[in-house]
Amino acid sequence: MNLRRQNVQQNMQTRRRLLRAAGAIGAMAALPLRAQSAYPNKPIRVVVPHSPGVSPDVIARFIADRMSKALGQTVFIENKAGAGGLIGAEYAATMPPDGYNLFFTVKGVMAMVPNVYPNPKYNPMADFRAIAQIATVPHVLTAAPNTPFNNLKELVEYARANPDKINFASNGIGSQPHMTMEAWQHKLGIKLHHIPYKQNPEMDLMGGTVSLYLEGGAAAVPKVKAGRVKGICITGSTRNPEIPNVAAANEYMADLDPEGMVSGSYHALFAPKGTPEDIIAFLNRELTKIITVPDNQAKLRDFGVTPNTTVSAADLNSQVARDYQYWRGVVKELDIKPV
């Protein structure tokens, strides 16, 4: 009898140990992905939908370098340029949502391009989730050194006297340089000739093959300071202290760029929809730390952009939706087509 009771007790103890072990395994399975895999434990790819050397690429590479140091893993850039950013965005929308595939982009790709091209294979609101806004980005309207105008007033006067004789470059149909110039032509009552580029048009601008190019501050400001191109105006209402002699667009016409809606932009990091929430939150915290480092802020300002320290990921998701609707109306009003 005692032996039977002892066997029963041993069996009960064994069952309890097995149940505890099963519970521990279940708890481990329920742990967040980052805790299980010690994210990141391999290189992270960041797709940039533009050519090397343009403003978004410059900022993306700077941020990738700082992320590599902070995360202890290589963060590398993959350029997928073409169609104003359409090709890169379509590619990024299909990447595995695992935290190792991210998308560094700008307002034009999220709000303008998908409204210009019919049936794009990505939806900015449905296919991506904001991680963090890196910076706000004024653009600079630059001109070739051989052009007969030096500021916006002179450009408008010359264009009105010579309709369709001034050309301007862009990063492709639907890109922000293209769309802003289309909107400005309409407001200013001038007619310019558009030349879309698949690659960075800066060499043709500096050489005088094209006359105008609206470029992000990170790439434009150093060239203006060095005298390689002329600074015609800076977008919005505020001058850039790095190029203080270049007037703001709204100094010429008060409503040319209301609240930066026409030409203001951002540089931001997104993830494909389905990326685990804990990874998005982790990357947001790490990027916030990076952006608030004084030396990093100074470097971003040197690039001609303003570091972001206030826009949350949720606010950026909302901004993407607002910008998309705004430019949907502009595209319809101006009847902008991809060809």
C-alpha cells in the first residue's frame, strides 16, 4: 500500500514538472520577436527609391551609418531609382516585413507619384508603416551658371518674355521636383519645358545642358555655397542660414508655397506593412536617440535639412494621408499625366 501511494505521488510530481515545462515553453513562444531573436542579428537593408548623390540618398547614407554604430549591425543602402520613385516604392512594398527590410523615402514618393501614375502597385497608406521622420526638407530652386537670371523675379520676367524656352530637370514624372514646378508654373503664369531624368541631373545642370532643377537642400546647398550653381529661391517662407542671400519663394509671392504644402518635404524611414510592432517601436526609439545627438543635428543642418524631434510615427502616418489627398486634387486640376 505504501509502495502504491509512493508511485502515485511520484507520477503526480512528474506530471507537475511536465506541465511547468510546457508552460515555460509556451511563455517563450509568446515573447516578442525582438526578444527571441535579439533583433537585429543580421544586416538591415534600406531601400532608397532615388539615384546615389541626390538629397534623400545623402541623408539615408548618413542615417544608415549612425544606425550601424548604434545597433551593432551593418545597415546598408540599396538604390532602386526610376519613375520618380515609383519603381523603388513598388519594390519596397513587397519586401518581407521582418524588420530587416526598410524604406527611406520622401513626400513626393508617398503623395505625388502614386497620384500621377495609373494603377501603381503600392498604396502609401496601406502598404507602409511610419517608423520615424528624420528631418524636414526645404528645397532649393537652382539654375545653371550660364542662365540670364539670378533670382525668382528675374526668372519669371525672363520666362514670360520667352515662353517654353527655359527647361527644367526633374527626377522623373511625378517626382517632387516635377510636381512643384508644374504647380509653380500655374501660379506664376509661365511656361517651362520639362526634362525628366532617370538619374541625377546635377552634372547637366552645372554644365548648362538644363537650366533649372529643384533639389533637396542636402544636395543643393553645398553646390550653391561653392558657386557651382545659382540659388534662385528656397521653398517656403524662411531663408536657409547656410545660404542667406537666397530669398524664400514666398518673399516673391505670399501664397506661392502655403505652409510648405507645395514644395516642403520630409526624409523618413518606413517599414512594409506587417512588420512587428515591437520592432517598429524599437527602431523609433533608436532613431530618436540618433537624431537628438547634437553632433548629428549639426551635421543634418550642414546638409541643409532640419532635424525632426517632434513628429511622431502616428503623426507621420496621418501626414502621409493628408499629403496624398492634397496632391490628388492638384494632379486632377492640372491634368498631369505620366507621359
